[in-house]
Amino acid sequence: MLAGSIYYYFPSKEDLFVAVHAEGVRRISEAVDTAVAAAGEPWRRLEAGMAAHLEALLEGGDFAQVVIRDMPAGVPRAPLVALRDGYEDKFRGLVDALPLPDGTDRGTLRLMLLGALNWTRTWYSPAGDAPARIAEKFIGYLRAAL
């Protein structure tokens, strides 16, 4: 295949980036949906969703890595923001279902969780805890604090 052949399918590098990003979001979303469907009570559902997110991110290959990268210059923001917002809706529902104390800012909690999950790519070691164990610890710390 010639280097320029990819542009038969994608008009620009930016369009290719958006397509790869969309595929990464699709794969992570599917993993989260499958995991959450098999879980029962709200805390278990959130933990399952977090574990699936981590597994897809840490073990899911290059597609998942594109999802958490900073956007390169020139990439249209609107389609990426729409993909992000759609994915965050999954966690919005999971956090909204939790029995939390009155006054808990669920939006900030959701963003904190997603930020912590995405940051694991920076420090994760396959020799350490498995993604499911990391999610279990995160939930344990959160429940103890609340």
C-alpha cells in the first residue's frame, strides 16, 4: 500500500484522527455497556464500568490511546466533543444512580472519576494491580470518603 492510499478513504489527517477516535470511543463504550449490564446494585455497576474502562484503555491497543490524547491542532472539536459527551453520559447515569449524601456534586464526582481513570495510563504497570483491582480500590476509597 502506498503512503497516500489512506487518503482515498479519508480526505485529511484530521478526518482520519476523528475516525480513529470514534472507533476508540465505540470500543470503550461497548466494553462498559457489557460490563455494566452484568452488574447489579449501583456501586457494583459503577465499579464494573470503571474496570471495563480501564481494561479497554490499558489493554485495548492504539484505538483506546487516541481517545485520551490531547487533540492535535487542526482537528475539528465538535465531533470529538459530541463523542466525549455521549460517552460521559454512561458515567453520568452510573453516578446519578449512586446513593450519595445530599449536596454531593455528582458532575464533579463524575469528572474526577473519569480523570483518575484516564490518568492511569501514565502510571500503570502490568506488573502491578489488574485494572479490575484498581477500579475496586477506587470505589473503596470513594465509598469510605462519602
